[in-house]
Amino acid sequence: MDNNLNINFNGGFLGLLTLIFITLKLCHIIDWSWVWVLAPIWIPLSVVFAIAIVVFVVGLIVLIVKTLLD
């Protein structure tokens, strides 16, 4: 019988940081709000979303200006 336990964690630095923050929160070592405990997950997503909005708006402005100049 094979009793090996293989745990494969591919979360990277932010995933590891999130797990550390959750563990510290559940062990009552830190007294942060859950918003900040989960910040390593939502802050990068927010940055990507903000960049996508900026790219969309700039593209829309370029399209409008191009249409008006033609």
C-alpha cells in the first residue's frame, strides 16, 4: 500500500501569502478585517481590472477621434 501524501501548491507568492494571512487570522494572531486578510487575492485582480478599463476608454477615445476626423 502506498501511503505517500503529495501536496501540490501552485499558488505562487500571493497564494502563499494569502494562506499565511488566513492562518494567522484563524489563530487570532492578527486582528485584521477579512478584507485585508484576503487582499493578496483581490488587489491584483483590481489592478488588472483598472488597467483593462483604462485601455478600453483610451481605445474608445481613439475610435471616436478617428471617426470625427474622417
